[in-house]
Amino acid sequence: MKLDIIGDLHGCFLELKELTTQLGYEWIKDYPQHPQGRKLAFIGDLTDRGPKSIQTAELVYTLVKKNLAYYVPGNHCNKLYRFFLGNNVQITHGLETTVAEFNSLGPEQKTSIQQHFIELYETSPLYQILDDGKLILTHAGIQKEDIGKYNKKVKTFVLYGDITGESYDDGTPIRKDWASSYNGDSIIVYGHTPVHQVRVINRTYNIDTGAVFGNQLTALKYPELETVSVKSSMPYTKEKFRRY
């Protein structure tokens, strides 16, 4: 199994195109394909805040549909899914940018995009167990003892991380550093919490290097465990990055 696992996209389509090209993918028929059969993997938060959320989500839908990529949802994906279902969600924390893009489209486009994203979300696992359990792809993390479980508690952890129920002054939730005590055999690749550089600790890899906050979009090559990054075109927002 040879994968290129890409961190939180948040609508950074141009960076995605540059990164996949750097990884050796060829853009044929408007989507990337690798001449040696490598696949892409996306660890959630495809949309919100960035400039091309709809295009990004549509591309991932196409890749998954053609069996060229893996995908697991993030908390922003979950919220967009609930919005498309017609649930009463707050159009905040970046969702407003995706909704504005969506509302600028014609009726037929809107229907198609809505159906595609609902299908993508509903047919994708909460997290991926790959390579006979050697590799776990998850949005915000997972505890060793929860691998193979899919209850409400695990879903909350996978989508939001090890939240405490408390918040910082800006309203963002306080999260415990679960990776610092992870002692499992599986390699866990996740994102959700932006960091300036890929964080490697206890066989866990946080590859969300804050593309939408002006830093980098990063891929982790598997099984090589090498990282490849491209610079972001977005404005740099220092306060969005976690320091351990």
C-alpha cells in the first residue's frame, strides 16, 4: 500500500494542485492520477475558510468514487453534512464561506453538489484502518483502546479531539494532548490542530500544518513516512497555531 496522506485542506484547492503535482501526480481529466498507482488520502476538513471549498469537496468526491483516494470526515465536514441535510446549524467558524460559494451556484449545480457531499460523507468510515491495522487515518486522533469502536464517545474524539468541555477566550475548545501518551503499535495520522511543522510523537503524525492559516499544506508519504509541503497563498494567522 502506497499512499500520500494530505492534511486539512479547508478549501485550499490551488495548494492541493501544487502539492499533488510535486508528489508526482498527473492531472488528467481535471483530477490527479499517479503513474505508479499511488493513492491519495484526506483526513477531513475539506471545506470552510479557504477560497475554493466547493471545488475541493467535488474533487475528493470524484477521487473516492474512482477508487483513487481514501477520505475520513472532520468536524467541518460533519457540520456541512448537517447543513446539506437541512439541519439547523450555525453558519459560523468558516462555514459561512462555503455556504456563500454554494449559494452563488445555479439550482442544478447546487443539487448535484449537495447530493455528492452527502453521498461522500455517508459512505465514508469515521476513521480508516489500513494496511492490516498498521495505519490509522483519523481527523483529530483516536485512543489505542478505541480502535475498532464506533460509539458516540469515539465519534466525538475522532471529530473534535480530546476536548475538556472548556474553551479559550476566543471560543475555541481546550484539548488535551492525547498523542503524548499514545502507546499503540499502529501509526496514527491526523490533523485538526494546526501546527507549524509536522508533529511526530509516539507513532502519531499531526500533518495539519495550517494551509488555510497561511503556513503550508503537507502530505505524509506512506510507507516511506516522508513529508512533502508547499507554501500557502493565504494570509498568515499566527494565533491559530498550537504550541506544545
